[in-house]
Amino acid sequence: MTAAALTPADLLRRVRLVELRARRLVEDLLAGPYRSVFRGRGIEFDDIREYQPGDDVRSIDWHTTARTGTVQIKQNVEERCLTVMLAVDLSASGDFGSGPQSKRELAAELAAVLALSAVFNNDRVGLLLFTDTVERYLAPRTGRRQALAIVAAILGYEPRSPRTSLSNLLQTLGSALRRRATVFLLSDFLDTNFDRALRLAGRRHDIVAVSIADGTESHLPDLGWLVCEDAETGELLQLDTSDPAVRHAFEVERLARTDRLREAFRRAGVDTIPCETGRPYQHALLRFFEQRQRRR
């Protein structure tokens, strides 16, 4: 069922179902690992003021002291709250699903898990829905209502464009997020020429690529002649899937694309969480948290 066909009652029911599944996973498995990995940025500079008896001498700002002629200290505040942004790809390729779950529905469930994990840790969480432009923005906030609003937006929003532009999304992050944030980028990454934008965005923000796929996209079955339509461009292509050469060419291109994507993530210093429709994703999330914890 498409977003446009959902009634308010249908949407509410699906949001509650997604929340129920996500809440169980977060409470049982992920709350602890999330908290241990994402702790905010600790101490943040706030202001400089004149030294007063009893102040910690280790806080003296010697440069400012030399310039003003009076002893000045740095005043810091503890930043406990992290900003988490979920950037979710709603291009038309996400509506595909060979089983009961589409890539978009999996994205909504993963977003619910990440949003609830943030909420349990009292972090701010926001949402960017994008196609070839950013179509909707929910400013980062705390609380369960924010997590539910994010899931409802993903499931209920009808995108204006079928296409994808990861470059546009990554460039928009700079203006939407003034301060450093952890950005979970949920997409099937069926796009090209976004490597540079990814590297630039990765310098400013902590970006995690959540790669969403469907199992049937990884191989071309032997079904004879097929007419295939590109969901994003509308382009039609005839394929003789019974021809071994056609299936081999498909496999070569798939492997090359996978290698290009892996290299783009590596060069940008971006962690990845590979997920597939119809398969449990909790192990992929736990692996990600464990890898982050080891690096800390």
C-alpha cells in the first residue's frame, strides 16, 4: 500500500506496530550499546571571564590573559545531549519489495529503532526526507512523540519526485545542521557522483550509512524475456534473462557498483550498517555498536 492510499487509521495502526517492534528491540538489546557509544560531546566552551579566587588554575586562558593584562579563564559547560539526524531516502526505488516488506517500510522500522534509542538516551532526534531534493524536515527534539512523528512521516509522506540525489541531500546537511551531529543516512544508494559531497559532509558530521537492499536485487533470475522499468526515471529496458551472458553482465555490474560504494564509504570515513528486507537487522546494528565501542 502506497503512502497516498493510507487512511489516517491505517497510518496510526502501522506506526504503532512499528513502534512496538522497535521498542522491544531497543529495550532488550540496543539501549545499553547505544548509550555506551553515543555520549554527547562532553565539555563545550561557553565563555571567557575574569579569574576569581577559588577557580581552577588549569582553566586559565593564557592567550586572553596576555592580551587583556588580567587573568582570564575559560568557562565551559557540559553538553549531555547529542543531536541525531535521520536522513531517509524516499525515492521511488524504495517502494520495491519482493516480499511482504518494502525497502521504505524497513527504513521506517530502522528509523524507529534509532529514534527510540536516541529518545531513551535523552538525545535530540530529527528527520530529513529526501528524493532529488529535501522534501520534509523535522527539527531535532527529544521525547517519544518525536520518535512517533518520525515514523509517521516516513510511512505517510507522499514524495513529490521519484528520483534520488544524495549530493543535494549531503550539501543540505550543512545548512540544516549548524553544529556537529550524528547522521544516519538510510538509503539504497542507487545513485552516482556523490563521493565528494559525502567526504565534505563527513568532515563536519559523524555520518553512518544504513544501506537498505532487497534480496532479489542481488541476482538476475532466469525468467526469459522481461521488460524492466526504472522506478525513478521511467526508462524501459528489455532483457533476455535466459541468456547466460546477460546474467553475467548483470553480476559484473552489480559487483562493480558494490566495490565503488564500499570505496566511497571508506574514503569518506563513513561507517556502514547493511540491512535487507525480510531479514533480521538487529545483528547488523549490534555489530555496528560493537565496532564503535572497540574504536573508543
